[in-house]
Amino acid sequence: MIIDYKKKWWKFVVGVLAVIIIAFAGSLWTLYMLSGTPGGAKIRAALGINTINGISVQSTRTDKIVVEESSAIIDASKKVGQAVVSITSTSNANRNVFGLGTIKAPEVSGTGFIVTSDGLIATNKHVISSGDTFTITTAEGKTYDGKLVAKDPTNDLALLKIEAHGLPVVEIGDSESVEVGQWVIAIGNALGELQNTVTVGVISATERSAQPSDTEGNTESLAGLFQTDAAINPGNSGGPLVTLSGQVIGINTAVAGNAQNIGFAIPIIDMKKDLDSYTKNGKIIQPYIGVSYQTITKAVAKSYSLLVEQGAWLVTGDGSGAIAANSPAATAGLKDNDIITKVNNDDVTEKTPLAELVRKYNPGDKITLKVLRDKVTQTVVLTLGSVGQ
């Protein structure tokens, strides 16, 4: 075999020169991109490259993300805000105040949102519990006389009605698919004066408990709540908690007074059930056992030397009977000091208390309870009754 060294030599030289030319061109391109010339700036912008203090870095597109989130918040606020109303609850009763004589009960301000175009409004029960008359103000400033049409007997929810037609309504979302860290928007009548105030935060936690109270000092133990850091102020109660897509997933109901940015909302699925009940029955009907109880925690178990650290202890704070007369609990044979530890296959815990587990069922359903009585676990079958308002 004969090798032509001359041809190999010139090919090698051409290859080396090509590498040198490409490297030189690349250096010129880099210098041009880092330069302050308009052409360099345009190319950097097209490629998503930023120059900061003479150093070129790849953009993370933070600005774009922020703009997109702001746009979503704006769109969702507009979409839902038109169906958010302010509620002023007025009592006709007078109060006897020591040293001041008889004075008129103060007005209570809150929020609601329209769920049907003919004027059905969802809100919190504690917003309207002490009122006799209700003034509803829409987002566009129109005022209506409101009528209380239904109250949830076991939850902090109520329905008002105004005489109107063609009203904007909210879109109800899926509260069962909510995740911790998800962006949310709260809309409400902050401080009873700042109508349709918009605040933004995230879902901080789920399955929280709270005890909201009304102006009369009545409290209600709630569980299964969303916790959010979206600012919720007095007057926000009853307002919607909204996703960035503009769907209502909760009803703002309480705030931790000794903390910052800890608010709570009732999942919208509870209101959906109430709406279904109201549509069918003309009132909100809930399943009913007929017991008073103390939810057991580790602290309660330790204080009273109980045998279990979770469950529903059938006792009352005033020493009266914990079993209502002629109730499903009485018929099933439950007794004072019994501890209900399970409802069907669900454990009764601080996060899933007895009332929340019972609300999963319908009046007339049979449920099986695991009951600890005198250190012995028993099985009790109970047929749920009904209670409605």
C-alpha cells in the first residue's frame, strides 16, 4: 500500500486552521454578547440572557412567573369579587349593661357570596346568629333586605336570601383536592368597612380545629378546617377562599387572635351538602346522635387518668346527662362516661372528632360504634336521627 503524505499534510493544516477560526469567532461572539451595544442587548433578550454588572447569566424567568401569578390573582379576584356581598346584621333586642342601663345591641358585619342567580347567599352562622334584620350590599353598591332561610345545626354555616334575579354567582370548586402550599385568595368585608378586600396567601395546613364565637359568646367546635396565611380580619367571616382559577374552595370563618396570619376556612364541600339539603328539604338537615362529649387528647387523658388517648368521652361540663332523652344514642343504649373510639372504620381523634365523622352519613343510616365502657370495648349499632333548621 502506498501512502500519499502530501495530501495528509495539507488536510491536517486545514483542520487546525478551522479550529482556530471557530474559537476566535466564538470569543468575538461572547465579547459582543457581554458588550453594552444595542445589538448585544437584543440578542441577549431574545435568548433569555441577562447581564448584571458585566456578568452574563441565564434568566430564571422570575419576572414572567410573577407576572403570570399576578394576572391569575387579578382575574380570579374579578371573577369572584362580583358575587361577594357585605352583610350587616342588626338585632332589635336591647341589652342591660351594668352601669350603663339598657343599650341597643351593636350591629355585626360580615361577608357572604352569592350561590344562585336568584339571590341565595352563603355565609357563616355566627355572622347572623344574633341578628333580626339583615342588610346585604353587593359589590356594585346595591342594597337589599336579606332573609335568613336556613342554618346548619352542626356547623358554622347559614343561608340568606334576597329578592333579586340575574345575579352573578361564584363557581364552586373541589375542596377535597386542595393541597398544602397551594395559592389561595381571601375576599371579604375587612373590619366591616373595607368591602371586597383581597388578600393572598397559601394553604398552610389541612384538618385543623377551631372554636369560632359569635357576639353573644356562643362557641362552636369545628374540625377539618383549612389553615391559611391569607390575611383574614374581623368582617371577613363568611367570605370565600378562592383558588387562582377563581373557584371557591372554602368559607373563611375564624382567625387565631394571638398569632399573625393564621386563619381558618370551612371546606366548601360542607356548604355543598347544605345547599343540596336546602334544595330538597327547604332547610338544612344533618344526621343526629344526641350526645354531648369531650374530645380526648393526650392532655385530657393524662388529667383524668383515662385508658385511651383519643376518642369522644360522653360527659358534660356542668354535670348534667350527656345522653339526650329519646335520642338515637339513648335508644342504642349509650351511657354517660362511655368513650366512643370508632365510627365504623374511622378512629375518633382530635383531627377527626365525632361530629365530623357523623356528618359523613345521612339521617336513617346505621353506623357501628366502638365504645369503651368500664374498661371493656363494646360494639353499638346506632340508627342516625335528623336535626334541621
